[in-house]
Amino acid sequence: MTTENWHRITCKAEYLVKCADVFFGDEGGSSIATTEGEICGKFGDQTLSGSWDWDGDYFYRTSMLGKLDLGSDWIVIDVTATKMRLTLEKGNGPQVVYDRKDAPLSPTAETDEIVFLSSFDIKHEAVEEFTQAMIDNQTAVRAETGSLEMRLFQGTADKGVFFVFGRTDGQAGLAEHIESVAERGIEGDTSAALNSKPIARHLGPAIAGGQYLALDRSAGADEMIVAAVFDLKPGTRDALVTQYGKQVPNVRAHSGCLSFNAYTVLGAPDQLAVVEIWESEAVARAFSTTDKLSVETGKLLTASVDGDIGSYLSPVTEIAPYVAG
């Protein structure tokens, strides 16, 4: 009888390197805990969603399976080269063993690149220090061989709002990024600046395909950039995805639109993410209020979002853009 060579994971840095962004599961389904703290998966016909962090010696998770609230738990994590064992209630509860799966995290159309959008709410007295830390981190990320794009945005009106948009070259690029982030310790360095826990999102394939700007482009002085994650009323996302399948190429055809991308959010069936860059706010506003399909899309979006749509659409400014040469 073969004895399994189990190894216990005792810290977040080790979990990020060995377990994050990898699917584990059984014949009933599989799930993934992402680098940015998201849990998502599918078991039978039920969607698993939630968040995770590390607390002391334990993997700490809060999750839901379909409409069933699984609550929070502190879990002992043990692994082999091919399996993960979870022992609930700090090692004193039920135990389950999952196999490591080979499913990709978030393949986009025609590529295996992984796309993410994270947001931060920063204390105003810490904005300057946080900004510099993120610029330094961005410089390091851009030097990673698997990094395809890394952009940092700051709210134009509310300077404490930050977004990070990134793309990595598949699982290999992501693995390099995970190890690099753990080595730099950026999470610990910036934790005191946070008003609340960062929200990390892995995005699904870009609707109608991705449109990405040259890394070394020269940004115009009047450009308007919007990075928005819409919280939707239950059951409305599918109709919006269909609508954006028409709207995305319609917007891109306008000469004043420099880039327009819309995404579903993995593990969040009631969210839609949009990142758009326009020649100017005036051009964007004129198009959205006079183009027939844009007006139709705006009405559907307004009816679908949870809350006031204006609260989602605050412009942002890119910090430390790529430089030619």
C-alpha cells in the first residue's frame, strides 16, 4: 500500500506559489482559488463563489455554493504533487481530498492569456506613499517575461480609488508573477494604506475579442479613461453580454474610441467589467447620446445595474504609462 507524501502549507506565500490559480476537484466538479483572493468553480449545476485569505496557520475562506451560504472556515491545507487535502475547522472537522486538474484559469479567445482587474480604496493620507509603491511594483511586473500588459489607474476626482489592469501569458506567466509578488511582499507593504480589502477579479474572455493599445503609445492630453465593474441585478447579465456583442464593434468603429473592452467576471455571474479609452470626454459623451445602438445599450445597462449607473462611471487617469524606447 502506497503512503501519500503530504506536505502542509503553513503560510500565504507558499500557498500562492504551490496552490493558487490551479484547479482542484473530483468527478463532481472543480474550483480555483486565485492569486487575488477570489474563489470560483462549478460542482454539478451549482456555481461556487467566494473569497479567501490566510490567517495564522490556516487558509481562511468565505464561500457560497449556488444560493447556499457555506459561511466562513479556517482550513488546514496539505498537498502532494497531484492532490490537495482540506481539513475543516482548523484541522478538527471533516476532510476532503481533491485531485489537481489541468484546466486553464481564464483563456481568452484564440490565446491562453489571463486577464485581471483589481480595485483598491486607499486612505487619503496614504495616497502618495501607496502610489509610489504601486509604481515600483508595476515596474517589476512589466519586467516579468510572462507579463503582456500592466496598467495602473487612479480616480480623477477621488484620488483614493485605484484600479490595476493586467494580462499575463497563460499559466507560465501567471506562475512567474505569483512567485515575484510573494518575493517582493507588496501586499504587506501596502496593507496599512487600505480602507478596505482590495477586490480582485479574474476576467472571462473579452466580449467580441480584446482590443489592446500599443504599450509604448503616446497618450493624448484630453483622453478619457473609464474602468468600471457593474454590479447587476440577478438574471440580467446574459442579455447585456448579447447586447455588448453588438455594441463593442460598434464603439470601436468610431474614430474617437481608442480602446473598448468588456468582460464577464469569473465566479461573479452578476457582474460585468468595462475598460474604455476615448480621445476626449466630449467625444465619448456625444457618441453615447447620439448613436442609436449606444443609446439602446445605455438604456439596457441602466435598467440592469444595481444602483445609480453614474456611481460606476467615474473617469480615471493612467499613472506611469509605458514609455516609448
